[in-house]
Amino acid sequence: MRRAFLLAALFLITFRQASSQNMADPPFTVRISCGSSQNILPSGTNAMWSKDEFFSGGSAANASVRSGYTAAELSTLRYFQISDGPENCYNMSVRNGHYVIRIFFAYGQVDNSNKEPLFEISIEGTLVHSLKQGWSLTPDLSYAEFRAFITDEAATICFHSTGHGNPSVLSIEVLQILDDAYDIEQKFIILKTVQRISCGSKESKFGVDYSASVWGGDRFWATDKDLDMGLATTISTTRGIQHASDAPNLVPEAVFQTASQTSAGSALTYILDVEPNQNYSIWFYFAEIDPSVTEKEQRIFDILVNEIPIFSEFDIIGKAGSPYTGVILKAFLPIDGKVLTLKFSPLQGGILINGFEIFQVIRTEFKTTDIEVWALQSLKTSLGLPPRLGWNGDPCVPQEHPWNGVDCQFDYETGSWSIDGLDLDNQGIKGYLSNDISHLQNLQSLNLSGNSIFGGIPPGVGELSNLVVLDLSFNRMNGSIPESLGSLTHLRKLFLNGNLLSGEVPAVLGAGPIRGASFNFSGNPGLCGIPGLRSCSDTLSRGSITAIVISSIIVMLIGGLCAVIIHKRRQNIARAQRLSTEKSWKFRAPSSNS
């Protein structure tokens, strides 16, 4: 364990450099009051909460008294029943960047019959939170907060059913912060807030209550008065703190203006519950605000995590250079057990600390290839998949919650997931198979049997070069079998039986059984041309039909020409007869009476 701590990254940070981002521009923010039918502007704030939108399904309801919140933006909720699918998501367009994502939960009679639901949450395909039994009894567990990078211009937040009630959510906030905040250089890391404490504060507050920078993500700072701190006392000042609100972390100055401290020789300890076997990022905030401590070496102490020193002989003024100047320490380390203990052990004088933050470090999942996600969404629409199947978010991740009927494989060359199987037999599907199936180039098995799929077999199926199994049996598919299916050299099982297909089966498919493949075309009265089906000579082949059509056209043309000639000839004969009659009349002899 000690070796692990020796390998941890330990830093002393005095944030005096400016961020590369222009803080004069407002950050991108989205605040959604889930279940609300109208926008809400809470009195005394400029933070507009939008009406409920960007969701994949679910139902709206009024939040019951079990929510514990009285704010207007937290008076309604959205919940997701199993009939809405196992995963439901909010998907909102945002600027690429670094974001605080905060979610509040509640439940009640309408959504969960007053039974506490247990469900899981993912952000950008990464599982980040699981609600455990008893969460509703503790205010700190009724919300979750994260820091994540968005790189695809869309923030996707999904709620996954675990079979223990309906996921229900009060509100979602997506608030842009500085890209370099919290020293996160790798964009494949999500920080989950475990605890954020403003030591010595009389009450818990949001950043807006501290008049903090809008680029700070409106963080919630809890007081430590509810934590067991032993004999610690509080101290505060109204004097300004140098470098308190410097970029990129933008910690509110008020956090540095209060502190918890002990008398000389007394230690200070905080005990916090954490998830075991995880990595944690810990940030400590210090400013010497005790007017009796004015010089370095008057206050020196060690900082330990689970009894292992991570900072030794720390001197606030010695590091800051003067009193009333902010100092930030950061540690990155693994924790094996379920408890994280912060201990401040005095060497000279007492202890003083202004605040700290603890984050669980979560490595993001590799996502599914964009083109394949798009193809599946297109198929979801064309096939008319029932809502109970879900198909929201990423099809392959979180790995604990893949889409129903979707098999995935990881491509180590591209560093992404791809689809190698679709198994949607007997699902009551009544749509058609889109040609966008051709974009699933890694597909090895496609089973859509036992549904009511109509329309033709799209030619794009013949472009799935890795396909081994194709089962479209017992549907209502019509038209001819595409010649392109004959190019699928890996195909070993082809079941098209029980449809309304017609025409001649491509000859190359007739050789399938000879290659050891299993093909079934029965139950299609209109098919012909291979062993097991009627001979196409009993009817007309495509070539014969074409020849007959052409011959018929020629005969019709010749017949028409003959009819014109005969008609003209008859006209000429009739004209000649009239002329002959007229001449006979002119030369007739006069009668005797004239």
C-alpha cells in the first residue's frame, strides 16, 4: 500500500496563471427541470431552467413530498417504466468542452408507489453512479455530480433500470467550466464528486450564493459542522484572500475566508465513506486567516490519508509566502477499503484547513463506432422497434447495459466497439429492413425471424462481407432475392423460409448446401429454380419474360403497321370506285323527254 502512495502524483499548486479560455464570454449551460411543461426562472437568480425536453421516453409527474425540495425547478420529475425500455437518455446539443453535470433524484406515489427505486446512471457511455438502498434518507445521496469532457457536441446522460423500481429524476444541469480546471489533461477521465467541504462555514451553499465566477460550475459547498471533527473550532475573516479565485479552479474567495482549526498539539480528522478499490483525486485549500499566526514555522503539520503521509511538514505561510494568501494541494491515490480518512497531525502549533474536495476518478469507456451507432438508430426507426426494447444511448457501453438483441466486439485497432450480432427474433417488429444495414460491416449474425417485417431484402445485406448467419424467416418480406447475397463467401446459414418472396433463386445460392451451408427457401410459393423448389420452367423465367415482352412489342408494332396499310388501301379502293361512278354519270345518253 505504501508503494502505491509513493507512486501517486503529489503537487503544490498556486494558480496564478490565466486560463487559455476567454472568461469574458459566458459558459455554455443547460438546466432542465424534468417533468416541467414550462421554463422556470427562480426569483433572485439569472439561471433559467428550461422545460423538460431532450428525453428519449418516460412520463412526467409532480414530485411528491419525498423529494424533500421546495424549489419550483424541483417540483416535477420524469420517470421511466420498464415499458419505456431498460435504458432511457437525455441527449442535448452542447459545445465541446469540460462540464459539470449534476443530477437530482426523488420518487413518490405516481412514479414508484412510494418505494425507493434503485437504478444506475451513465454519462457518454460510461457507468458513473449506482443508487444504493437508503439513498433517499440522506440528502447528500439524493444528487450526484460529475466533471466530464464532451467531445462529440452532445451530452448523453442515460438512466438504466436494474429491476428495482422506475428510474426517476428531478433535474439535470450541464454547466461548462474551464478545460484545464482540476488539472485534467486526459479527456478520458470523469471525476465523480465524493465530498466538497467549506470548513468552518455556518451553512452549505452553492457557488451562486458566494457570487462565484459563472465559469466555476456553481459548485455546492457543504459545511463540515455535521462531520465528526473532535475538538475543532471555527474561524472566519472578512479580509480579502490573494489568489483565492484564480483560474482554472476558480474556488470562491468565501471558502478561504472560513476555516476549522484546533489548538496547539491537537489533530484534526475527517472520516468519509468511499467506493473501495478506486482511484481518488483530493484537493486541499488553505489560507492562513488566524491573526495570531503571521510568520512561517508557527503552524506546521503532516497530512495523512488512511494513516499514510502524503504531505509532510506542511507550512501554510511557508508555501503561500504570506498570510491571507491561498494555497492548493492536490493528491492522486488509490484507496482499497470503503473508508477514506483525512488526518492532519500537528508538528508545530495547531491545525487549520479552509476546504477540501474529493473525487472518484473514473476512466471512460471506449464508445461504439459512430457510423454503426447511426446505422442502428436508422434500423430502430425503419423496423419500428417497440419502446420496451430501449435502444437509447450507446449500444455497447456501459458494458453492464448493452442494448437488447445487440452483440458487440472490441476492435483493438480502432479503439472502439463494433456490432457483430443482431438477434431480434419474435419481437413483434412490423417495419421494414433499411438498406442502412450495410453500414454494419462487422456483422456476423443477423436474426430477425418470427416478426412481421415487410418489404424487400435490401441489396445492402449483400455488402455484409463477414456475415455467417442470416435468418429472415417467417416474416412478410416480398420481392426477389438480391443477387448480391451470392457474394457472401462466409455465409453458412441462410433462412428465408416462410415469406412472400418470388422469382428465381440466384444460382450461386443453390450451391450453398454443396459447400456445407444450410439454406432454407421453403414456404415462398413464388420462388423457383433450385432443388427443393419447383422448376422455373413451370412458369416463365426472367429471361423468358423479357423475351416475350420484347416479342409482343414487335408484334404489336408490325400489327399496327399492317392495320395502317390496309386502312390506306381500303381508302384508295373506295376513292377509285367513287371516281368511276362519277364518270359513268357524265357520259350517260339524254332521255327522250329532254
